[in-house]
Amino acid sequence: MPTPPIRTIVSWSAIIIALLQIPATATAQPGDARKIEILYPERGGTILALPHVAIILQIKGQLPDDKLTIWIDGRKLPDKAVGYCAICAGQNPAILVEEAPWIVTEGRHEIVVQLESPTDTTRLEQTYFVDTATPGMTGLTGGPSLPSGFAPSRPAARVGGVLGESGMDGGGWLAASTGGPLSLEAAARSPAGHAWKLSLSPPQGRWGLGAGQIANDAFAALSYRLQPSTVSLTAGTGEGLLPGAWLAADLSLSLATSRIKYPQSSRDFFALVDLLHLKFEWAEGGQGSFGASMQHPYGWEASLFKLSQGGWRLQASLTLSLR
């Protein structure tokens, strides 16, 4: 049998290679690689403090002509709400709270992200929660040394440690909450025993009413907050070693930074400032406590308080949302 000429073999080889490359070329179009992911928060996840950046996106295969549209709770976000913050999101696009503060009100939210091109549309739907209730040194939600009327709206477990000036007047606590509109909080504290509180505070509401005990002393507290929770105020009453009456305030510095027109180069600095809260307590008889805390959306908090009795306290705590 005669051997085919080399020219014929080369020609047929070129045709076969070309045919094999046709499917590969067809699947290599940029539009076919489009993918949208929400890196933070996870699906059904909880944002545990007021953030500078609420949502972190990852978009693959986006072309210059593609149109990105985002709705949260059925409300379209303005284009300027999508930006970048290196300290918060690296090189990923993110949703800036300062441009759309209503996306971090307490409770449940629904987000829809749509990437539209001339040939196709990619769409992602997801839910997330916001729960900014943070603990004081009692292990219960509230100020430095006294509870508020609020409680976590999601089931949560907490752990905290307190260090005093001498290193001997500190302690620690473990706490848990059932979440929901009617939430039960309980804390085991060292060396002061136990504390518990039953709170009525609808997740998306502005009012919270709580009553319970610290050690064997009963208390009741009524609280009010803005939405988002940049300001919260509490009036309370107690018996035994607790003040007969007290007032407390919690102020987020994001309330001020949202009104400052700072350059883009300062965004990382103000992302940290937004995490800071100032806390004050005024008790019957002229006693008062004050301090500041840094609260991170992932659930950790570091606080420094000056108490009316007992000097300075440093507290570190971690909240884990259970779902």
C-alpha cells in the first residue's frame, strides 16, 4: 500500500486541528465566564456591627459594556454606592454604607445583584441580617456596667474578658441569647455570679424593653435607637447594688463621618473611625461611667471604660451568631 505524500498528511492534520479548536473557541467568549459572588456576608449571614462597607462582591468576566445593578429590599442602589475600600474589601467592589445607610438597619435584608450584557444577564439573590446589639461588662447587651432594653435579634453565643487596673479586679463571662422579638439573654460571670434579661425588641423596631437580674438585684430598662443604630438611649431602674435610676447613651462615630467630605485617599482611615462608639452612663447620685469601644462587623469588640467606682476596665469580647 503506497504511503500518502507528506504534503497530504500535513494538510489533513491542519484541518483536524482546526476542527478540534472550533468548540474551544466557542466556549472562550468572555460573556460565558461571568460569575457573581457575594464574599461578605455569607448567605443568610449576620453583620454584627455598623460597617463602613456592608457588602463585598466578586465579579468575574465583567466587560466594559456590562451594566451592574443592585437592589436591596427592592430599592435600587445609586451607582455611587458601589466603590472600593482597600482596608475593607481589597480590590473587590463593595457597597459603601455612607451612600446607602438604610442597607444596615436592624433585621433581615434581601439583596439582588444583576450583571447585564448585550447578550445575556447574570443574576444573584441572597439574604443577610444586621444585628448591632453588643455586650457590656455584665455579659448582657448594654453599656459599660448597666444593661439596656435591647438584645440580639439573632441567636448568639458570646464570650468576654475584663482586665482591671491592678490586673486582679477583672474577670470574664460567657453568655447566650435566644434571639427573636422576645429574646432571653443569660450570662455566667466571674467573680460576680450570674445575670439574665428578657427583652422585647422587634428586630426592625426602634424600641426595646428589658427586665431581669444581675446577681440577685432586679432591674428594668427602656431603650430607643435610630435606624441604622448610630444612636441609642436607655433609661433604667434597679434595686440593691444597682442604681435606683440611670440614663445611658451609645453614639457611633459613623454618625459624624457620614457628614464629612473627605478625600478618597482617607477612606481607609475613616473605615476604622466608623467602627468606634462612645458610651456614657449617668446614675442616680451623680455617679457616671464612660468609655469607647471598637465594634467589628465580624463580632469582636474591644472597649476601654472608666467606671464611677473601680477605675479603668479593658474588655475584649466575641459574638458568634448562631443560625
